[in-house]
Amino acid sequence: MYSREELKNLKVEFWESFGAFCAAQPYLRGRKKTWVLYDTKVKGVELKFDANREGAYVILEVNHRDENVRLEMFERLSWYKEALERDFPEGLIWNVCFVRESGKEVARIYTAREGLDLHRREHWGEFFVFMASQMFLLERNFMDIAEYLRE
């Protein structure tokens, strides 16, 4: 088991290593920013990574505070399901009511690679390859429809 400080340091090292991995990927070079993430320009919609003891997750999250607005945005995203799932032969996971550890309800559309453990450094390479390649696809597909969501 890791102490709280050791776990914090492990996570910092993981994310720094992931950043270095992304910087070395030819398909990510020449971009103004590596990832859009919180800067989608669509209110209440963010792209996120999650890595934990269960696996790796690449997420499009609708987290508007107003539940009605959140549900409306999730529905609008569902109109573009085919465009979002392009390049994802298995499809994406659509969860209209995901509860974060903090208890906050959000809507999520995501892809996952389960069976990886953040605490096992030997899994980090698989985390990095999955997260970078899947975020590249999800971000590209999202940006193709983002202007229609800004209305």
C-alpha cells in the first residue's frame, strides 16, 4: 500500500510521464495545445482523462449545474451519436446519470480500457497508448460537431 504522499507522487509522475509520451507522438506534434480538454467552448462540456486502479477512461462529460440544461445537452449530443462514434467500432458508453466520487451527477460519454492498474508501472505504457489514441479520436469527432452545440 502507498502512503498518501507516495500516492500523490505516483500520480504526479504518471501524468508527467503521460505528457512526455504525448509530446513524442508524431500524430500529436504541431498542435497548438496537446488537448482541448476544458476549453471546448461549449458551456458545461469537457473532455477528460481518468486513470485509476480499474482502468483508463477517455471521457466527454456534460457537467452543467442545471440538471435540465445538462439533460438537454446530452440529448443534443445523442443527435450526433453517429458522428461521435465514428472511429469507435465498438461504440461509446453513454451514461446520462453518472455519479462522481464527490456525489455530483454528470452525464458521460466515454470509452474505457479496463483491467489496467495505475499502481502498476508496467501498465503505464498501455494506459498512455490507449488514452492518447482514444482522446485524439474523441476530440476530433467532438470538434466536428462542437459548432452545432454552441447555438
